[in-house]
Amino acid sequence: MSGWVSSRTRRLDQRLVLETVEPVPDGAGGCVETWQALGTLWAEVSPRTGRQASGAAGAVARNGYFVWVRGAADDSTARPRIGQRFLWAGRRLSIEAVSDEPPRGMYLKCACTEEVAP
């Protein structure tokens, strides 16, 4: 079977909320950014790496995760995009990269980061 790539079946057992940032008028001629829920997705979440970094208010822990969700069309609101985030078990995971996972784009693999202040 040359050319055929096997992909393991993902265990989509974690409930995540996909959010996007929306500008909202502040009443003074400007706007503030708020997060709006786009929907709930079931996912497999796997830790990557963690490290300590400097944040605006001091040291923060940066934890990396891979998140796999079902594949979705490019124009679907169910397709995660860079700059959006997932809410997962009280955590906020910023989406940094999204790629189709072969074969046939059955899953999307999202590289995410969580920042936690000590």
C-alpha cells in the first residue's frame, strides 16, 4: 500500500469551548476586545512542554498542548484559527498553529499555549 498513511483514531473525550476575540464599542469612540464563544468541540488534549517565561507582571509558566479536533471546512466557524482560544477545564489555551492531520484531514491538530501566573 504505497502512498497510504495511517492515522490513529483520536480519543475526542475532552469538551472545549472555541472562542474568538470581537471588538465592542466602548461608548467613547474606541473599542474593547471581548471573547465570544463560537461553539463546543470535543477534542483530545495532550501536553507538550512547559517553561518559565517573563510576562508583563513578572514570571509566568508557559505550558504547551496539542489539541486534536474533528476536521472542518476552511470557511466553517467550527474550524479553529490562529488568534482564537479554547476554554478547557478552567484553562485558556491560545491557538498558535492549526494543521490538517492526514489522511484526508479527518482531524485538525492545534498547537496551543497556556500562560499561568504563579
